[in-house]
Amino acid sequence: MASTPAPETGPITSRPEPDSNKKLAFLLLALVLYGIVLALPQPAGLSASGQVALGLLVLVVVLWISECVSPANSAVILTGAAVLGLMGTSLTEGGKVMNSSAALTTMLSGFSSTAVLLVAAALFLAVALKHTGLDKRIALIVMSKIGVSPARLVLGAMIVGFVLALFIPSATARVGAVIPIMIGITAALGLAVNSSLGATLMIVTASACSIFNMAIKTGAAQNIISLNFMQQAFGHNITWGQWFITALPFTIGMCVVLFFAAMWILRPQVPAGEDMTAKLRQQLAALGPVSGSEKRLMAVAALLLVMWSTEGMLHPFDTTTTTQIGIALLLMPKIGVMHWSQAEKLVPWGTIVLFAASISLGNLLSKTGAAGWLAQQTLGQMGLSALPVVGVIAALSVFSIVLHLGFASATGLASTLIPIMIAFTQTLPVSPETAFGIVMIQSFVVSFGFILPTNAPQNMLCYGTNAFNTAQFAKVGIVVTLAGLGLILLLSATLWPAMGVL
């Protein structure tokens, strides 16, 4: 394999954007399919409201995969379609028939979830990092300390990704902060952005982001939405520290695989004689001394990290409560680092709306029995109940990985898949604790966006730099995905049962 990939034949700035006619066609297709599902004869064992829930599932899957409307718009369309479909039905057998007000209340249930509050607060924390410039300072400090060689730069990119994942729940926000620094390093070395080093740094940045999404409970919205469904179904939650410890061996293994896969497949090279470390330090010096707002933000961030990691041990506050306290401090006069008017312009409110609507859909699938019915008609027909736990995990993981190839949003995939998997595990001849563990492992697999640039927003941000092509990304991604699946099964058979996860 050549050490330096050939440049692309044309500029790649983003995924090809469908024109307005195609977007309208996909939107109409989604609505027509929704109407068809509602018009079909009611299946045995499925309530009328459950049939509506399945129709809504079809509707949003088409919207999310085609991306014919924005995520926030899809939430509005979902809510409106749900109200029209649910009117005249009851959530449970023999329950009260819903009017438009009751149907709307049902679809707004997700907005009252503490999970939505946690995501919103964590996004405010990400805005604080960006507003103060602390995210850039952290990245420059790490990269300047690591030194310049292909292996050191790749390691530095991974360390930066991990540190930012501790405090920023948005993959796009984390990667958006790192990309300019990686481009600057490549340019300072006199290399093209699509050189072997540029391609490696961008692919590692995107893939490491997916890995650290799995490592940190607050690192990604899909973790919070999965845990919200799990808490409702199984009646107990998992602390920040428990999540981190459970994911730690898997995360370390995935990082090792990503490092060697990128170095072996892409073979990055650095010109001799360039003192890039000095240039990075010059960029760091150009930021000036650490400001007061950065110091206050670091203090709040350190406090949050301590509170998160000692949840259930040193204090009784859950992750949502402690995060809210931290954001309250950051918004206070003198003590804080920003005003509400500054923060509200940078918070991706559409993400919060989509998140809440996704929870509402998951709740609807669960309450109407649609998730259980669908799980029985799909996963239940595969004969998985006769398999050992590791075999069940293997089959569910492969199912999720294949399904993810069609999704650009792990949040959308979690909203679709986790309620169905919860319903399925509750039919297995295993204890509730084991069922909880199986679903938790699948919440890791939901973040497996390694194979295609279109599998995750952070992939597309890096792809938009023109640093690599789809084939390069897929070569590394397939190796990482297969190794990740192997690690899932190895840990499911050995360490995780010993830790009480299964």
C-alpha cells in the first residue's frame, strides 16, 4: 500500500446534499408509509395505539436515514403525526380513549425526562468550553507535550479526544474543536491535508470520538437515552463511575486496535527536521496566559468530574443534579464564565428537541406494547432464547452494527433499537440483572460508527476536510469494528460476568 494516498479528484466538503425535490419525495414517502401502516389490518396481539407507534417508527426511520428534514423538524413532524394517529385510541387495553390534548401530552412526555435536562446541561458545559477557548488550549497543551512523530501525533489525537469527552457530550462539538488543530499540524509540517499523516489524524479523530462516546456516560446523547429507557424498564440506573469502570477495558482495547490499525493501514509519515513541537508551543503562547474565566471553568469541571465519579459513594446526588449545579455556577455573576444570552445562541436546541421527541417515541413503543410485539416478530423468530448469553450478545451486536450502516445518528438508532432490545431481553430466561447488562452492552454497540463516513456526524466533519476518502475510512473502520465485536464477546464471556455486569 502506498504511504501517501492519492488526492481526491474533486473537493469534498460534505456529504452530497439532496436537492429540494428529493427531500420532498422522501418526506412524502415517509408520510405515505405511515399512512399505509395505519391502514393495514390490525395484527393479532397488537393494540391500535401500538400500530400507530409502529407507524411512527417507520416514519422517523425514513426521516432520519434520508435526512430530508433537519433533526428538529423531524421531531415536530413526529409529534404532529402522533397526535393525529393516537386520537381515538387508548394507550392500554381498556384505557381511556385519547383526544388531541391527551395524545399531545403523551408525545410531550419525553420533555419532562431528567435525561433531557442532563443533555441540555452538558451541552451548556460544551458551550462554556468553546466560549472561554479552554477546549483549544487543552488540545494544544496535549499535542505540544506529546511531541512530533507519527505514533506520538496519533496518540496525542486520541488523548485530546478522551479529555474533551469527559466534559463535552456532543461529538460534533468535540471534533469541531480538534479539526483546526490537526489541519494546522499537517500544514506546519509542509504536508497536504490529504497526505498520509493528514488522513490518519482525521480518521483517528473521528473514530476515537466514537470510542470515547462509549467510554463516558455523559459523553454522548445516545448513552443517556439508552439509560433512560433502561431505568424505566428495569427500575434501576447506573452511576457515572460504574459506567466508566464497565467500559474501561473495552475502551482501552479499542484504542489499542485503532492505533495499530491506523498506523498499519495508512502508514503516516512526518518529514524530518521540522520542529513542530516548538510551533505548537508558539500557538499555545499566542493564546496568552490562562484567563480568569478559564480558571473558574476548570474548577467547575474538576468539581463535576469528582461529583460524577463519586456518585453513590460520597454523596447522594445523581449525574443530572450535579451537572445542573455546575451549570448554575457557570451562569452566576462573577463566579460564572458566561451569561444566558451568550450561551443560548450556541446551544444546539434542535438536538435537545430531537432527544426529547425520541424519548417520547420510545415511551410510546413501550407503553403500547409495540416494542414487545416487534421484538417477538423479529428477534424472537431467530431462536436466540436457546443461545447462551454470549451468543445472544453476538447476534444482537451484529444486528445493531448492520442496522447502523443506514443511520447517520446514533441517537436515532438508540431511540429505535434500545426499546425493542429491552422488550426482547425481558422474554429471555435470564435474571433482570443479566437482561440489564445485555442492553447496556448494546448501548455501547449503538456507537459503532466506524465503517462509513455517513455513520456519524463527527465522521462527516472530518470527511469534509478532504483529508481521506471513503475507502481509507472503511479499511480502518472494518478492522476496528471486527476487533470491537471480538472484544465485546471476549469481555462478555470473561471479565464482565466477573464484574457483575452479566
